[in-house]
Amino acid sequence: MLWDIFCEQAREMGLENFNILIVQEFVYNSLSNSYRDMFTEIDLTDKRRVERDF
């Protein structure tokens, strides 16, 4: 189920090949801005994810 959500998000972003790295918010917030810029944040409270019982 999670993989399907990630694949849909990637397709919407125009990505065909992608890697996923899940970083805990605590760690993410401790990164410098230049490192944070390397990540794409996905809003897990997005209505589409809530509706899917995510």
C-alpha cells in the first residue's frame, strides 16, 4: 500500500525512476538548509493519504 502511494506521488512529480529515503522529522530538522534541500517532503496529512487510511 505505501509503495503504491509513493509510486503515485512520483508519477505526479514526473519521475519514472526514484529512490526513497524516509528520514525522521527530528533528524531532518537538525540538518543544515543545504542538506534539507536534497529532500522532497511529502505531506502525510494530504487528503489523498488520509482517505486511503494511510
